[in-house]
Amino acid sequence: MIEAGSAPHATSHLRRMATGLLLAVATLVAGQVRADDAVDRILPSREQLDPAHWIARAADAEAAAPPDAIAAQNARLVALDDSVEDIAALPVELNGAAVAARIRALSTRPTRTLYDERGEIIPSADLDALLAATALQRVPATVAPRFGLAVRRTALRTFPGALRAFSTPGDTDIDRFQESALFPGDAVAALHASADGEWLFVASDRYSAWARAADIALGTREAVFGYGRREPALVVTGATARTVFNPQRPALSALQLDMGVRVPRLADWPAQRAVDGQSAWRGHVIELPVRDADGGLAFAPALLPPTADVADAPLPLDPANLLRQAFKFLGERYGWGHAFEARDCSGFVSEVYRSMGVVLPRNTGDQATSPAFARTGFDADGDRAALRAALAQARVGDLLYIPGHVMMVIGHEDGMTWVIHDVAGVGVSGTDGELLRIPLNQVAVTALEPLRADAGTPLLERIHAIVRPRPDAPATR
């Protein structure tokens, strides 16, 4: 079972204390043995935690997809997939009713009970305040989009507010009002403002939600979209890179840039000229967006250290790089909706592919059904033999989708399919057939076949799509 929205449960329970201390201890020990055995069945060896192990086993590990094929696929994604849009092509005026409908579709009143960080029920009055803050009555008949760039990593929220909401008291891992995140330099169209002006409803190419106005620098359409086209540039190829600490310009100090982020490089920066008091000294002088005193868009130099994992262009899209890039996240904390300065399952695979120039939709549901990719679908009551045969033929980088989760294939070994995924928790069968839940909350390598959706159902039988984002396969089927 993949844990996506509830806190992990204990793997064994002590029998009633009335049965005596000896029986209680025996039960605890037996439960631990069962849990340990179950973990051993999915646990990778030390060698399997090294991407080189899987690269050596991969067919045509260095065979790269042509860049023009990647560009064509990205264009096809925008043209065919309703979850992705080219905001640079937005008209100068939008229908206000359509903008209001877009906001209303996201910012709907929850129908279930939600809890705050203290484990208390969120009062109805607090939800009323969030809905009122959307100020839908202020959306005009026509909306002139304003454009801007994110100046820091910032949350995209369901409502214009910072209230965190959870499904279960005490479980503060998955905030139900957290949608996604913007990275520094991401372009947005600001379509509306909250009642207090502190939040903007923004559309990016892959997601629309509420962002803090203080994290967006507004500028002309030309300046905003020209930034993303500047040459030369650097692409972040590490899990993250951070600008150096900068006491003179706190807004650009230790700024996190996630895998796949592209930033202009100031190649002609004089060697003798410091960046806010620090010499470049074989580092990388880049240009980042900042807000001026009026919240407008400006640009400033920033420094990445020489050790930053960056490249002059997206990496070649081949099995070896897919493995190397995915394993750079190994052990990173799971972060629903890009929370905790991290990412979730769909964000993880998006960032891996983005570092090689491939754009994916933001969420698993859209990734699994996109008409832009080679896809094999499976019905819930379909032929399980066909599914297992397809798994046996799955290649490095193929994405396996179950409801609400995605896993990336890294290879086959010992008769099992091995995957890397950003996962809250998994389920396995104990020796008595009971379901044992194992909390992971990280990017992890596991075997697929021993995982269970419930006590009687292998997780692989919940797979409803195998998607190949690498553009070297037949069209969607």
C-alpha cells in the first residue's frame, strides 16, 4: 500500500496486557521479525543504491534521444495536453467569467473535516475567511494579465493564505492546501489578487494557484519571457544548487535552485570584479530576478560556487543520465506539493526529466493520461498477464502509475522490477498474510513485486498506465 495521505500505522500491536508480560514480549519480538523479513524483501543491496550498478545492466545506456525529438514532444504537450499551457501566448485580455471559474475550480470549500497543526478541527469561520479572501466578486468582466517571475522558491496554495490543513490529527506531513511550488525564474501570469492584495492567483505553464505577491516580481511581457530565452545559460543538474551566502543582498543569499532550473550566465563578468564583495574565482556568475522597491521586476548578479552541479545545457536524454539524475535525490525527504524544500512523487520525476529538457505535466493524473507521450493503459479488471508482460519489457526511465503515485523503473534483477520513487510509505505482506505498513517519507529504491496495495492485492495490479516520456517510442495507445 502506498501511503499518500495518512500517517503510518504501527506494524505490530501488543496483545492484551492481561495475557501476561511473557506473551506480550513474545508478540513484540515476533512482530518485529515479521516486519524485518518484509523489509528485507524490498530493501536494496548497497550495490543497488549505486546508479553505476543499473547503468551497467541497462541496454544502450548512452543512446540519447535527439534534441529535436524532445523539442517536438514538448511542443506536442502544449498543443494536446489541457493541463499544460503556453502562458507567453495569452492574449492581452481574458474573459473575466472564465478567470473566476478557474479560481473557483481550485478554491472550493472542503467537504471533509480538516485539522490544523495543533490537531484541532479547523473552524468553519476560518474556511469562510479563506473563501472571502479570494474576492471573486472583484474579478472584472475582462482581465488584463500581468506577467512576472518568481524571485524565490514559493508555495502554490489552494487558497490565498498560509493556513495548513491536514486529514488526520497529528499528521502534519501532507498539507491539503499545498498545491505545488514555483522555482526562482519561473514565469507566471497574474490573473487576480486576494482581498488584501497579499496573494496573487497566478498561472504558470503547468499549474494555476495562489502565490505570495511578495515572491513575484511583475514586469513587461518582453522582460519576463525574454529572461527564459537568454544565452548563455546554466541548467541545474544536481538535486539542488544554492547561491553563496550573501550578507549584502539577503534576497539572493543561499537561494535554492532545484534540478532543471535554467538561469542566464553572465559569461563576460570581469574576473577582477566582485559579486557583492565576493570574487567569482572560477565560480558561476548568474543573473536572477529580484523585486525593486515597488515590487517591479529587476535583475541582479548572483554567485554559484565552483562546486555547483550545473551544465551549459540540458543533459543528453539517455538511460545512464536518467539513472544518475534520479539517484541524486536518493534519501531526500518526501514533500507533498514541493513542501519541505523538497518534492513529491510527480515532482521528483518532473525534475529528473526537466534536467534533460523534457517537460512533464505537474500531477500524476495528468502525467499518466497525457496524449503527448507513449503510453500503455490497463483496465482495473483487465488482463493481468498482459500487465506483467509489459512490466518485463519496461525500460529505464519508464513511469509506472497507480492511483495517486508514480514510480520510475531503474531495471530488472533477481526476477523483480526495481523502481525509484518519492514515497510516503509502502505496504508489504507479513508472514501471516497481514498488511504491514512501512513509513519511508523519502526518495527510495524498492523492488516492485513484493509491494502490496492491501493484504490481498499486489501493488503492481493497481498499475493503470506505463508511460515512456523519452521520445523514441510509438504514439499513445
